[in-house]
Amino acid sequence: MKSIVFLVSLLLFCTVTLTQTPGLSTYPNVQVANVFWPLPNVGFILTTGGDVYRSGDEGFTWTLQTVSSVMPGLNTYVTDIVVDNANPYSIMFLTPTSYIWITENAGNASYTQVLVGTRIFQAYPHPRKAGLIMAIVDYNSNSQLADLWWSPDFGKVWSTTFSKRVYQVSWGQGYELGYNDIIYADCEGDIFGYTTDHGVTFHQLFSNTVGFVVTSNYMFVGTLDVKYSRLQVILYVSSEALDNTNTNPSTYFEAAFPFGNDLPNFGYTILDDSTGAAWIGVNHGSYSLSWGNLYTSGQEGLQFTLALPYVNQYQGVFDYMKVEGLEGIYFANNVSNYQQPVGTTPLIKTVFTYDNGGEWRYLTPPSSDYFGAPIICTGSCSLNLHSYSSWYQHDLGFFYSNPNAIGLIIATGNVGQYLDNEGNDVATYLSRDAGLSWTEIYPTRSIYEFGDHGGILVLADTDTPTNTVLYSLNEGATFTAFQFAPNAVSVTNIITETSGTGRKFQILARTAQNTPVVYGLDLSTLQIRQCVDADYETFTPSDGIENCILGRKQVYSRRQRYAECYNSRDTDHLINSTNCQCNFEDYECDFGFVPEYVSNPTNGDPSGRICAYNLNSPILPDPPANCPTGTTYLVSKGYRKIAGDTCTGGVSYIFDPVTKNCPAGTTGPTSKTWVGIIIALFIIVALGVGGFVAFKNEAVRSKLAELVDKVKGAGSGAKYSRVGIRPGSLANDEFGIGNEGEGDLEDESLNDEEGPKELGDNEITGQQQDNSFNPRNDSTFNI
């Protein structure tokens, strides 16, 4: 596990702060478990001993809070910090006692002691409604069950109206329509349902459930079924397009995959749904297989087509990278020698798509290296980038983007036929146009972080110990070196507050004696002016052919590369969006069809692509079962518009489906269409925001639970700024499978009566807090 508990040492090395010199800060001498950033300038350190330190200046000075003079009546330690999503000034501090402490001013002035009457193990604020929070109490580590309480005023008063014991809970969807109080729950007896009155009444939707995942557009529910003499999970999907609240059982349908029963499935990972299409990674082999397939859905998230086969994955984590802040642009690492036996070193090439997976291309390498020497790259040579698997296995900096650094991507990798898996031949590369072109900005491996909306780039060498950090004010065109320590240390990470808009950074490192140290780097001391209108440029994402991505031309504003100024925090990036005429790239093959390339396509596609019927796909009924007399239904021509694409006109008449009338005598909705998920032993569910793990076999926990810990998201901001590790930005909501003999997982009970334990995975947590719960975290349960 690469989650490291850092000893934050007292910084004895001092410098004189000059007007054009970065500043250095002093840190408390504590072991850090988690760091929270409820506000851009306000942070809280939670130590492994349960102490809390607060900073009001972006992490440069820290003051102890867990003393009775600050938190009245406090005589214990803090187990967790919870921030109100809708009001980040309201913060709750949980303890192993029946008391909690609350501040309503982000700890700036006062804390209030509240007697709850029982211990709160975890608390989950509502995503949108200030003050509304639910809490997990009376958790039993053996049964994995807990009671659910709720509060309308962020913990001052608590209600116990929810009568069922729960495995997993989550706040519901439909916030914009006023459905603020929906709670979904997987309850004792493996019953899934919801309540709209905080548990006074409970409405059952499914039985035999193994878990559920709530995303921004969909609800996924897994239920057990036995077919084909094998234990299986049926994946049900409900979308906001069908039901804004996901409370109508008739709007849940079985997800359909093109592999039918021909391919085994040992796990799937819900990766992203930001454009409306649900991306799912499926492992079709053993747990240790180095690749899986990527599937993407249509707008309703029900019918999935193969987007990219043989994608590199490491124990359930896929090398699948979204360009943050932009829509429809993804990168992935493709395994070329997928037919080789398990355990063979994969031969990896990086590919990218500008149309939500409709077409994938190799990366164009830079024309010259860091020293200006020409790069000769012919034949199958391309630029290949390290991703999450490289970070977990070899500590290599991976593909990183930030939603507030529009169009900027930084990664380590190499130019060649394949990716250097061990990182022996590695350099650092940057793109300013969302991956279309690249520049080598550093000649070896490094660790990096963006600040000031991309106007600042901080980088440190990780190939050898160093006491120097590099910072750039022109997106890597030039760097300035700054000595941050008296002796060389091994830099393990560079972090900043989660929005990536600040100018203060923390450098995490280890000394020659393997002692963890942290240094603060303050670039706000540089005397540069604030940007004005003339310092900005417009940026329009392009695939190199046209300026339309997902059927629309979007124009962003960002600071010019060589403008020596800093951005204001309220910079608005997207300034204009207009729809384009539909082109061939706006369509993909529909469910049940696969792409083929011919010399004279009947549809006129210049690439030669047609979508031919896949004989192995499940046959969809025509007309569909739910086709009342007097209504119409659509018949596919083999194509569908890419989910999230907003193009109009153009070639749409060639690809859009045909409308037919429902025949007389056909009535009645049905939620049963097709089952496509086969499992063997257990299910894993790992929510991206907050995270939970749920699987039902007492024999398995360690490898998978450890990996889930690494990829849990840190909030709505950049996922890169975390102490010790840098997980990706993927949602990673996962139902997975493992082999029973691969090792037991030790249950770390939440009942830490013997004293404080390590409280987290050293994550930097942004304003957005968990809105879901599964107390089966790092534990197993029988199917």
C-alpha cells in the first residue's frame, strides 16, 4: 500500500524571504493521517494520534485545535473531520465518545460541544442541502450492519426514525427538482430500497442485493441470480433521463453487454459518466490478468458497446485517463500482447480519443527532446505515457490534468514502440492542447503539481535525491530552481489545495534516514502583477481536423503562456459553446453492431467504417416488450449518436434510427431485458467520492481492499493533491471479483477502543465530502 503516514518535521532550514524568492514555512512535528481543505485558504491536519491542526493561510502556519482552550471540554482524540458540502464553514469533528464538536466558522473563532448520546462512527452531509447530514451509529464489525441517524442542523439535534439496520446508504439524486431527502439503503436481509422521510417509511425496490452505486447520471444496483449453473450478478441501471429520483422500479433495466455469455466476467469498474455515457471496465480473465475491455453506453446507460479492448489494468484499476475540465477526451493504455500467458510483461501503447471513444489514435511524439536534439520516431513509434498502474507498481508520475488548468496535461513516459514499464527510459512531457501535441519539459522522471489555474507548474526530480525544486510561470517553457532543504531528500509528492488555483505548495519527502519531512513552498511572495484582460487567450479543443468535440465548439479563456501575471481565483474558463453540424465522427456503432472497414462504405464515411451486425450479441425484440398500442419505437440502423453529443443536422439523416408504430395488442412495461454480468465469488464496490467497499465472502479482502483505498476520490476538485499517493480522477465505482485463495483480509474494526489508529490513507480532502456509506469497508461478507 503506497499510502504513507508522513512525519511532518519541524523545519530547521531557514532562508531570508526576498521579493523575488519563494517563501518556506514551518510545520508541526506530527504524523499526518489526513489533510482537509474545506476552503481554499483553510486546511485541517488530522494526525494519527487524533490531534487536529488548523491553517488559515493555505498551509503555511498550523495551530493545534484539540485542546480544551480551543475545543471546550475536549478530553479525547478526533477520529474524523466532516465538512458540510453546501456550507464549508460548518465542520464536524467526530470522537470515540458520545460527544462531537462543531464549528460554524471553519474554526476561525469557536467550537461547540454536542452530546449525541452514542458514538458516531461516520457522518455523511447532503451533497446540496446545508445542514442535512446522516450518521452511522452502533456499527457492528462482525455483521457489517449499523444504525442510521440523521440531523437537519448539522449535528445539533439528531433523529432516530430510520428503523432498519443498514449495510450501505447514500443520499439520492434529483436535487435540482427538490428531492433533497431521498436516502437509498441496502438493508439487513440484502434488501435495497429508499426512503423520503428519513426512514419513517421504507420502499423496497430489490432483494438479494450485493451493492449499489450512485453516480451523477445513473443508479447501478447489483443483485444475485443463478443462471447457466454459475453464480451471477445482474446489473440493473436507472438513469435520471428515465426517473429523476431512481425510485420507480419500472425504470430499472438490466444492463446489456455485447459479449453475452461468451466471455467470463471477473469484475467491472464504473469509470466515468460525465458526458452522459457510462464507461465501464470489465475484467474478462483472472484477477491477475493485465488487461480488461472498456465498454461505453448510450444516453440511458443500458446498452453497452465495446469502446476499446485490451486496456491495461492492475488488480482492477484501469489505465483510463480523463482530461479534467474538458468533455469527451480520454486516454488509455492498450496492451498489444494480450494473447500471452498471464504474468507476461505487457507491451503497452498509449491511445487517446476526442469523441468519447468513437475513434482512438496513437500519440504524436515531440519533434525534439529536452536538450533540443531531434527525436527520430518512425513506423510504430509513438509517445507512450505512464498511468495509475505505473504509479502503484513503480512510483512513476502518471497522467495528470486539473479542471482549473484548461488544456494542460503532464505525464512521464517515453518515445518508442512501447511504454517502458520499469521507467528506465523516461522523461516528463506536457501538452497545452489537451493531448494533441506534446513537449518534453524535463529529461527524466519527476513529480509535479499545477497551481494558479495552470499558471504555475512545480516539479521535482524523483530519479535521484534532491534539495532543489523547479517552478515554472510559463507552463514548462522555462524553470527556476529553488533550494528548499539543506540536504538532498527523496521527493515523494507535491501537493496544493484541491482546486489547483492557489500559489502555495507542500513538498513531501524522505530524508536519507527514511524520515518523512514536509516543506512549504510559497510562490505568492513573488512580486508579479494580477492578470488583466489583455493577458488572456482563447483556447478551443480540436482533434486536429475540426474544432468540434462532442458535436459542439467550445471556447475557453486561459492565461497566455508567457504573460507574467497571476490569475484571480474566480476565473471563468468556458466563455462560449455552439453546436456543430453532425459528422461521421459524431456516431458510434449501436448495441449489437461492431465496426468494420471497407473500401466503399454505403454510408459515405471517408474512413471506410460501417457498423455490421454482431451475431454474438443478444437479440433485442422488435417491437420491444414495452410498446403500448398507439405509441412508437425506434429501430436502429446500426449507429447511435455518441452520448453527450449535441450536433444537429449534417449527416444525421444517414445514421438516426427509423421510427415505427407499435402494433396493436402490445402492452405492459417490463424491467427484464438481458443479463450481462457473471461473477464467481464476491463483489467489490468502491465509490469515488468518499468510497466504500462491499463484498460478500469471508475469505477475501487484502489486495482488493488495499487497492480500493488507493483510488478513493478526494472530492470534486483535483484528485492529485493527496499526501503520499496520487490516485487518478476516475470515479472507480467498482463491482469486482477475486479468487478465494488469494489471501485473507484482516478487518480493521472501527471500534478502536485501544486508542487511535491510522485514520485514513493520507488523502487531501476537498470541500465535497462523502454522501454514501458502507460499513463493510475493508471487510468481507458471505454471498
